[in-house]
Amino acid sequence: MAETIHPFYQSHRGAMEAAMRHRLDLAEAMLRERAHLSDVDGIRQEMMAEFDIVLTQTPYVGGGASRMSDFFMRLIGFMAISRVLLRHGVPVPVIGEIERETYKAQLLTEPEDERLAAGRQFMSPENQALLREQAALSTASSHRDAFPEDFVYDFVEPRPGDDFEFGIDYKACGFCKFAARHGDKAILPNICGLDFDAYATRGIRLERTQTLAGGASHCNFRFSRLR
């Protein structure tokens, strides 16, 4: 295990810790009522300590030049939450419910117009062009050699009769690699479950019928605008 945090994540550490504390504020009632934990203050301290460990383990995948860095920064804290709850005997499905509802509540604290604007930007032709470029980069051998823990994915164009605007097939997942390296496979599906609310709160419909975490050859993300 690495003992230091990569400088890129260190530069964002303050914001990441603030988001983590906000998340735990939102989860507090559920930790008592659903996880049946009485010492919530102690659990919070344990989660923040685990978050410090997770930060040292988070792989660098290109920083601001890679769109996947943002995925790690937004979601890696849930690994810390899951680890602590699992150690306290909370069933994995309950952990998943708590995390998904907490994340949705956190996302909904952002103004609606800002969330929907972010969704429109994601679906825009300009962003689709960027996704095509980054997908091609992710499969290049030079990139994979430089960042072996990164995601690898293809941009998917719709065919006649398809009811989505574009898709992404993730052929290798940074969270799957992280979980395999650090013994987190049991809690990995909970991370996958966060995707649906992340897009829905921005006005985007995500359809996905399989995941790498579930044993499939790839994760088939398909995106369209919510009516």
C-alpha cells in the first residue's frame, strides 16, 4: 500500500474531505435506523480515517487530462464507507441502499438548473467528440502502459432503431482494478449502483444491462435525455 497521496489528489484533498463529511451528515440517520449503529460519531471518525487510507491507494490516471480522475475523486470515498460498515457487520445490500440514497441526496443539494446544465453539456456534440477522443486514448498501448489502473473504453454510436443517443462500453474498470488490488470485491457492486442516480439527477437516462463487476465482458452504458 502506498504511504503518500499522489500530488494531484493532495491538491484536491480539502474539497474531497468536505464532500465526504457532507455525505456522512446526510447518512447519519440511516446509519442509526438501517445499519443499527449507535456510536455514529465513532463510526464517522472511523470512516474519515479509512478515507485517509483510501486516498493513499487511489491510482493516478492522468489528473486533469483524464475524465476518469473525476470519477475517482467523486466516488472513491464510498469505498471507505463500505469498508467500515462491512467491518461492523452491516449487510452489503444495506450498505448499497444507504450509499445510493446518501449520494442522491447529496447530488440534489446542487441547484437544479446547474445539474441540468451539466447534463446538457454531457450530452452535447462537443462532449461526445471529447469522449470519442478519450476513448481512443484509453485503448492506446502507450496510455495503458503509463496508467495501468485506468479505465479502458469504447465510444458506441447508435445504429438505426436504437433508442439511445450514444453509449460507452467499459472494457476495463478502474474501480474493479482497485477492488481486486485491495480486497474490496464484495462491496464493488455498490459503486456500480451509484451511476444511475448520478446521471438521473442531471436529466440523463442511463440504461445498463451488464457490468464487469457482475462478471460480464464489459459494462454497457447507454445514454439518452430524460423527458
